Amino acid sequence: MAARLRGTLNLAADKSIAHRALLFSAMGSGTAEVEIREPGADVLSMAAAMEQLGAATRLEERDGALRFRITGGATATHAALPGDAPATLDCGNSGTMMRLLMGAATTRAGATTLIGDESLSARPMERVAGPLRASGAELSTTEGHAPVTISPTAIAACQHNLPVSSAQIVGALTLAALPASGTTTITTPGPTRDHTERMLAWLGVDIRREGNTTTLTGPANWQNKDIAVPADPSGAAFWLVAGAIHPDAEIVMPNVGLNPTRIGVIRILERMGAKVESVATGSRGPEPAGDLVIHSGQRLNAIHLEADDVADVIDELPILAIAMAAAEGTSTVRGAHELRVKESDRIDLMVRGLAQLGYDVVEHEDGWDITGRPVDLGAADPHAPTIRTEGDHRIAMAFAIANLSGVGACEVDDPDCAAVSYPSFFEHLASLT
């Protein structure tokens, strides 16, 4: 627990955008450079897969960012991943990578098998495989999970009405449909992140997202462009919460991605009473970016989040639970069933962890109730509990912020798992104190 928090943090690149920058460049025409600051293990898995397919070459680091030269595998008529030999690609712990590749791999001339670590292999893949099969893809899962094998397939343009709102499923269907002649539409019951649509439109593809529907006209191809990936707003969320609940804080984060579908955490913290400054700066790529500053303010107020609220902040809910623990009153979350099937059961782990810290917290199938109390920056507790993370990076970082900001003295059992998305997280944490 620190008496005050001050500093400027150059955050790791946005995982969602970095995955797409590497993958889409490997599917396009020509050569481009992709620049990624501090890629975590998930993004390095994608880079390694693109290297394995012969599309990517790692260049020298520049100004703290890794650079990759990517040469696309597009045919004369449409975007495609390169290679006609069978390939087994290791997705590590990355669900985003596996699900996007389930669609993209249908464009390869050779068969592709996708594998992952123990955690990823337990996550559901049929909700992506089913819609892909409906459009003509040939792929098989292992009892609904990885490994997943995808055969080269000629996908037909078609209309999809998905039962869930998932940017990963929309992205997989979009990539599979790139070679198809005609119009493909993908409609979700609610809003989703639009990184796929933004990047493809920026590259020149005839694609748009209007309301809850993505419309693609194919076949699609593009000339690759250089991309510098902005900083991760999901990573910024940890410091936004730390600054909002700590009584003496000012934290600056330059060049953070400000995609409207990704800054729900800012909107929610502002509803709770936080003071967040945002100054647009622009970026080398399809996404808006800017500098964020968080200042200490009054104690946060409790908030009630329903399904429509959580759609934009599903990854940020663990750290928002820490904000709720510091807020005045009882906060509630509902409609967050997806937290049960992330890298861990995040509802279970957040509820258990906060209960270990002495909070009045109630678990629901789709969320939680948390009654907050004032932060306490007292002396370190030699008997502080150790929080179980099950190797989940967001759980580890959320409780590290709880310890830093006076929500509750604790340790986490696997701090190294933060490297999946944010290798310098604990270095940044130490720099603020």
C-alpha cells in the first residue's frame, strides 16, 4: 500500500488490435511493418504462428517496441493465409487468436490444426465452429474444445444471426467470408467491439458495422499498410481504478487506444464519480488514440451494471470489482455469464478473493453484489491472505491493485501470469510508489 501514486506509464500494446494487425497483414497483398510495444505472451503466440507460416520476420526493436515485417499470402483474387502444407499452430493461452484463426485458416490452401495450453483447451470452441460450419466451413473440434482442425474450404456468402454478441465470432466469420463473392451479413443481439471492421475498412475492404450488423461485400483483397498498435485500454483500466480509489494519485498514460467500444470502463468509472481526462492524439493505424490522466477525487459511488452495460467491459469487470469494493454502497453486476468461461471462472475467483479480504460479497450465476468500504492505507499486514488466481492474468493484476490502493492487503499466488497480456505490470506498479 502506497501513500501516494504518481507517474507516467507507457503501456503495452492493445492485444485485440495487435492480433488483428499481424493476422490481417499475413492475409493481404504486399509487405508492411507492424509495430507493437511490449507484446505479451498472447501476441507473441500470434507472431510465432505467422512466422511459422512464412509471413512474418521479426525486426530490431525500436523505441521500446517490437517490429515485424509481414508479407501477405493473398491470391490474385482474395485475401488468404499463406501455405499449402499442413500446419499445427500453437495459440498458447489466447482465445482471441484461436477463434480468429478458425475463420482465417479456411482461406489457406493447406489444412490447419490449432492447439493451446491446458486453460485454452478447456474453453468452448463450438460457438465459433457452429456458425462457421453453417457457412460451409469444414472443421472439427475435440468434444467442443481444442485442438481444432480446419480444412481448406470455399465459403459462400450468407446471412448469420448469432445468438450471442461476440466480436471473436463476428471476426472469425468475417475472415472466412473474405474470398466469397457477394454480400455476407452478421447480426448480433447486442453491440460488439468493432476492431475487425475498422481495420479491414482502413485497408480498403468494403465492410461496415451499422448498429448490430456487420456487412461485407467480397471477394476482398487489400494492399498492406504499416501499423503502429496503440496502448491497451484494458491495461489502462488497472491504473484508472488505482487512481480513482487512491486518495492521493495522478497517473498519466500516453497513446492509449480510444475505440468507443473499448472505453466503457471510463464511462463506468465516470458514472461512479471518477475524474478521467482524455486528450486525443491520433495514431498510425485505423484506431483513435489519446493520452489518459486519472486524478484522485471523492470516494466513488456504488453502481448497478446490467447485461447491456457489461458487454463493453467484460474483460475489465475484475478490476471494476476492486473499484466497487472501494465505493460507497452496494454495487451489482448481472448479465456477465461469459466471465464463467474466460481463462478462469472469474466470478468465482473475484468473489472468493474479496471474501478473503473481509468484504460483504454475494455470488450470482451471472455476476455479484459487492458492498464497499473506505480504502485503508495502514501498515502492511504480515498475515495478509494469498489470493488464488488459477493463472489468470486479470485476476492477478486486479488484486495487486487492491493491495496497492488500500482495498485490502494481499498477495497473489501467481504474479508471473500477468505476462500473458502485460509483462511490465509489476514494474509499472513499483514505479508509481
